[in-house]
Amino acid sequence: MGELAADKHVKYILAVEKRKDNFESAVLEHLRMNGAYWGLTTLDLLGKLDAVDSNEIIEWILKCQHESGGFAGNVGHDPHILYTLSAIQVLALFDKLNVLDVDKVSTYIAGLQNEDGSFSGDIWGEVDTRFSYIAICGLSILKCLDKINVERAVNYIISCRNVDGGFGCTPGGESHAGQIFCCVAALAITGALHYVDKDLLGWWLCERQVKSGGLNGRPEKLPDVCYSWWVLSSLTMIDRVHWISKEKLIKFILNCQDTENGGISDRPDDAVDIFHTYFGVAGLSLLEYPGVKAVDPAYALPVDVVDRIFFGK
Amino acid sequence: MHGRPRKPLKPVDEAAVAAKAEKLRALQSEFLSNHQNKIYSKEAVELSAKLLEINPELYTAWNYRKLAVQQNLAQCESDPESVNSILNEELKVVENALRQNFKSYGAWHHRKWVLEKGHSSMDKELGLLDKFQAMDARNFHAWNYRRFVAALMKRSDEDELEHTQNMIDKNLSNYSAWHNRSVLLSNLMKKAAPGFTSKDEVLTREYELVREALFTDEDDQSGWFYHLWLLDQTVRSEFPLLVSSWPVEGSDISLPAADYLDGCASMNVFHYSSRNFPLVLYFNQSVRGVNSSTVSVSCGFNLNADLIWKPLSSNDSQSAKVWATHLAIPDAELHSSEAYQVEVKVGFSQGIVSTTGVAYGHPSQISFQLHLQKAPVESGQDSRFGRIQWKDDCFAVYEPGSAEPDLVNLLDNLTIKNEVESTASTWQARIIDDETNIFRDLLDCKIGKLTVARLLTAYNSLRPLDKPVHCKEVLELYSELMKLDPSHYQYYKDNHSLVLLQQVTSSKESLLSRCFHYRDSTLSTNGSPLCLRLNNLGISQLGSFEKLLWVQMLDLSNNELQSIEGLEALQLLSQLCLSNNKFRSFTALESLRYLKSLKVLDISQNEIGSHSIDTTRYLFRSPLSHSVGSCDWNINYLSSKTYWEAFFVLKDMGLTQLDVAGNAITSKSFNVFLEKLLPTLKWLDGVEVN
């Protein structure tokens, strides 16, 4: 069955962080902030966050902040709610949220809420329930959830709920595991999980497990390691994770490793990347794989980081 | 990031790739500089188009183009030809980008943004969409965009419904088309559009349509969820109704007049240390508006204040399936042995509404008698119980005697008779019957077995006053599914458990056979409590709570439970055993926070503390879900944050007996913490507390 090649993955992540000259990093330059979150959270889950220079990273993060208060994916790019959350999450990992002007960041996020309770990604107005999650998660970490109209935010999310129990990106949008994670997590953080039909959604989610043991994101699609996060965290939050075969999923994730060079890919024998490395490890965490720290299914951060924020331990 | 092979198919020319990367970096750098300096010259804008063709995910470039468009539009002063040419250029850039990556959020949004400026023939957009949907019928960006265009064009739901039919005709395996169909159909039925007013006709048509999808390829899931939705639409009761209550209609209840600390009770005598007598209303769906205006309670003695009805639900939206209040019983200056007639009238005035907006329209009345007993002579002495032990030899089978006709009467009247059911819609029963017969042809496969099991269960839900039928068959089907589809074993097990409990609670004989007297040598059998024993059933999920509102002592030991969600309805519960189950955390015991009468709790031999992942963390009221206010942790010990889950569950309880042994969380410091948290505790893990 194989084991988790944790050391290889750590080496892989550290190498990617340093490599700035290949084509891939050029194409993904605009989302380096997300990459930082994926890579660093994985390191923390594997107990190796101290392998990086946190001061250097924090310095770079702050360079990505705009006068509007929002953060960009990289220096010189425009601010967007996506990268603002990743910035907040990385600072939370380092327990350095205090470097932020909390008022400024929270005002930026809160300013993106629309009349109907939805959230735009930035000033250009794209609306998606992903952004509802981001706003709620980010403001909650900053302890500023009361800066938005929570009731309207929740109502908008409910308006995106489908008859199969899942959620889409906008009202009427098809259920998709990624959107479901965002909506379920947002409802979890705002104490509104009673709006989820756990048995109905639980069945839809557990049927994402296909014969190979991997999970897909919606019916009749291919399995992909990143759904080990989106589907699994959703199942965990609604207490239905026992409805899938954990052993088969662990096997699938481990088979997606590149045990020679480190990293995890979407499917066995595909090219690895930081995104899937994070989701594979986070998935193993939710499956209680030994040697991986516990991850919080709603905040997508290690449990000890979340507990530190809310219980001040 | 998806679908690229690990070992590249051709040998990699390192130098060429490095050169490519260098070039891209240079372009991006130049672009960012233009953007910073707000340069929107023709060359600069063309550069952005080139970049977006290589990398449509470069979101700043889409922003930049919008700024350029805004500036250019302002300059050309609404000259229609110029405007068109500017916007056409944008649409072309989007098309090129989508060719690269037709899942690019940035590209699709840019197109919407351009369209909203009032340009492009919508038919052209529909044509473009047809092209995209032909390439990939599951691309949700295309479906979203189609919804956007249809709204702009003001296309009717009926026309769009036809489009989903066309997609389905081309390929039954199109979950996206089925989903869109469900959205449009829901809308058409909601506004009662012509041709969509008869639920019977609409559903019959849809069942026929989806049937082929389920039968063509038994493993293809595309139609499964649509079919389940149709089933829900068939059996769902539109009207909020009262299903059961405590007390039950016609009961005769004795209450001790004095404080009866742990004094125990036979079936119809209740021991409340605070003399608050609960009233519980159990509806068929979540409702709001239950209060002293919509529910009137009249009894022989005056109630001091308007009753406060609370929804038994961990949310603050003031709605729940189960509502409870407490009658404050006055002191024993009243005559003993006097019977008071109590009448609870539900919904005689407007105000109770289901969460779907349907008003409660079937007023019910529940009448029962209360006898206030003078305390017996022994009350001055210590009439406390010894420690409860949940062993088989402490229980004696309940023998109904003349002293307690009420238990039998109670069990006969557990379900409230609502007139509306007697006119059980024949179209619903007919559809369920037809579908069951059809799906019996598919019993050799997973979806066939599952669908028949659900149909038979649905049939029973249409007839709540009758004894459920087909239970044995349904249980067998779930058992077969556990073998056939082992990955989803626990899903079938949970459903099996629910049906098992339906079966167990379906008749008074079955319930009586599980009622036991608890034998305590210090008390005569007259005073011993009655226990419902649902232990050793192998159940992994609980249900049928509406049948169990009368239970005071409950044994659920030796099962496979990991949650007790729904148990909050059992407001009379004072002794509960959950030992030898699969509880993983104190957060799984959220329901206990609503059981104000709970005195004895046994959660020994479980898995609390063994798991790094807490699956009920967010189904629990805590600071993590913003569902408790700021907390006073300072109850003179440090460990409350270490044990925050146990802290929240137990802190307001008046437990006299607690068993937690056999859980990984137990330790000396945990036990010290428990003793400090629970000042009323007399026994902890069988040892007397000092």
C-alpha cells in the first residue's frame, strides 16, 4: 500500500518555494499567495513549518497589500478576496496576525458584500459563493464577523442550495464539491448548519467515492485528489464521513504521490503540484493518518492554529 | 494543474523551456508596468491580449482590459460603431482565452461584463453556448453563462426546460441537464404556470423521463438524485402538522407535591426537582411562531406568567420541529389528590408557520389530567436512590398491572390523529406503487435495491397512523446493500438502524416488551422507575423520537451510535446510558444541553479522546461557530479550556451520577475537573464523591 513520503514532500515544497525560473512558476506567479498558503499549511501539518524563514515570507506578504486593504496574488498584481484570505491564513500559521492593520483588511472584505448578501471577488463584481466563504472565514479569523450582515450572507448561501442537498456558485448553479465545501464551511462558521440536510447531502457526497477509492467532484466525473479535501471536509463538518471507505481513499491518495521526487498529483502518475500536495496531505489528516497533524475542516488550518485563535491557548 | 502526465511524453528541451519562461516573465513585467502607469495605448492593450492567450488565469490583465475599455468608451462618446468595435474586440479576446482554457473564471466573467454593457446579439451568445455545450455538456461555466444570457433575453422557463430536454435526449448521462431541469421545474411549479399546476401530472411525466436514465446504465448516477427529488416531491407533506406530544392526549399524571429529590417514579409519577412540568410539541417539519398566543394552555391553577415556548434546536432562528415549555407547578397548599384538567390548544389562532411559509391550518387539542400528590410519609427520610447500575440483573420485565393502565393507553395514543391524513392522496400512493413495481425489475443492482427500499419506506410515511409494512424486506435490502457496496457500508447501516427503530416503536406490544422496572433494594417496586431498553440492537443512528417523548429512563448501551441528534425532544429524560458505543467527542453530546432533567449519565466505554478529528465540532454550540457569547472560563480551574467540549456540555447540568471510564480522555486531572464542574455529583465512575 505504501506510506506517506513526508520528507520527500517537505523537500518538494521547499524547492518549489525557491524556484522562480521555470515556466510553471511564471504562469502561476499571479497566485503565489495561494501557493504560499498551500505549501506552508502542508509544512505545518507535517510538523515542519520551522523549515522556512517566516520573516522573509511575512515581508513579502505585506508588499502584496494594496491601499484598499486587500492583498494581491503577488507583488504588482491587483487585490482580490482570494489572496486576502490566503494572506490572513498564512499569518495565522505564523501566529503573526498582529502585523495586520485588522481594521483596514476587514473593511476591504466587508466592503465587498452586496445588497443581496452575496460577495464580489473584487471591485469588478464577480459573484460566487466561494467569496462568501472567504469573507466569512477571513473575518472570523480576524474576529470581525460582525462587520458584515451575517443574516443576509447566510440567506444568499441558502439561495444557492439545490434539490440534491448540494450548493452551487450562484443561485441555480449545479452542485459541485468545491462550492459545497465553501457553503458548508461558511454555514459551519456562522452556526447555521441546520440549513443543511445532512442525510441528503451526505449521500450525494459519499457517492463521490468511485471504484478506485478516489473521490470525484460531481457525478460521472473522474476522481481527483483535491476532492479528498472538498468532499471529505464537507462530510466531516456534517458528521457523515463514516459513509465512505476511509481505507480505500487513503490508498488512493498515497498512490498519487511521487515517492521519488516528492509532491502529490491529481491522479496516479500525473504531474505533481503544490495544490494537490496540500489537498492530499489535508485529506490524510482528516482520515487521521498517523504523523499528520489534525486539520480544521472549516478553516482549512491546523486545529491548534484555530484553537489558538478562538480559545487563546 | 490537472491531467498532465508525470513523465513527459517527449524529452524536455530544458533550454527552450527556460527561454519560454524568460519571455513570459518579460511580458508580464512589461504588462504590470503598463498597468501601474495606466498606459492604455494600442500596443499596451495588445500585449495584454497576447498574455491572456497564453495565460487566461492572469486576472490582473482582465482588470486592466476593463479599465482600458472604460477609458476608450469614454473617449468615443457613444458613437455606436466605435462602441461595437471596442466591445467586439473584447469578445474576441475572451473567445481566444476560452479556447486555451474554457474553464477560466476570469474569461467568462469578462464576457458577462462586456455583455452587460448592452452589446452582442444574444442569439449569437446562444450559438456560442451551443458550441461549448457540444464540446462539453458538463461545463458548469457554460450552464451558468446560459442562465445569465437567458435572463438577459428574458427567455421563458418553459423554453429553457425544453433545452434541458434536448440535452437529455442527446445524452441521458448529463447530470447538469437534470440539475437545470430541477431548477426550472421547481420554479414553474412554484408559480403554478399553466401546464404545471397538477403535481400528479408533472411528477408522473418526470418519473417516466428519468426512468430510462436509471435503467440504461445501472452504474451511471446522472438520474439518481433527480429521481430521489421526485420521490421527495411525491411524499413531502406540504402542511405543518402536529405529530405527537407530551403529555399524550387523555393521560392521567401524578405529580409529587413536594420536592422529591431523586425519588423515583413509576410510569405516571414524575420527579422534577424544580417542579417544572414539561409540555412538548413535536411537528412533522420545522415551524416557527409557537408561543403563548398561538398555543393556549389552560388548567385549574393559575399560571404566573405567559408560558415561554422554546424551539429545541441549536440555532437562533426561532424555528424547530420540536418545541417545549414548562408549567410551574404551584406549592402544595392546594388540596392533594385533586385532579386538574389541562387543555393545550395548538394553532387555534394564526401564527404558526412552517419554514417553507405554509401556515399551520389543523388546530389540535390535547387534554390530560394532573393529580397533585401529597408527599408520602417517608419523604422526610432519605428516599434517595442508590447508584444506578445498568446491568441486566437490575432490570425486571415490566408486567402491566391494574395500577398502571396509563402506560398502555399512552402507547396506544403516541401518534396524533390528524384528519388530513385520512384523505390520503391517492395519487401519491398510486405513484409509489407504480414505481415500486417498476423498480422491482432492477433488484439485482445497487440503485434498484436502494430505490425499492426508499419507495417502501416512503409508502409507510404516507400512512403514519397505520403500522409500517414491508419492514423486514427493507431491512433485508439494506443488509444486501452492505454486502454489495461495502465502500458505503455505514450509509446502509445507518438507514437500516432507522428502519429497525421504526419497527421497534411501531406497536405498543413491541415497546412494552422493551420496558423494564429498575430494581433497587431500597425501594419497593411501586416507586421504581420504568426504563426503555434499546440496548444491544446494533443500531448506528437514532430516530423515531416522536414515539419516545414519554421516556424518562433510557438504555442505549452496546450499540454503534456516534451521535444522539434528535434526543433533545425527550424532555423527561433523567437517566441515560450510552456506554459501549462509538462516541468520539463531547461535542457529539450537544443534545444533552437541552435535557434539564438529566441526573444520571453513563458514557463509559466509548472513544472520547481517541480521535484527532472531531466530526461534530461544528454541530455544537461554541465560539468556533459563533453560537455562544463570550464565555466565563474562569470557574476557578485552568483545565476548562483543555476540556472545553466537556465544559460546555456539562456546565449547566445537575448530574448526580456520571460514568466516563473507558474513554481515552479520562485521567486524574479530568476527573478533578469534572468534580469541580458538577457540584451536584454524588458518584463519579462508581466512586462516591467527597
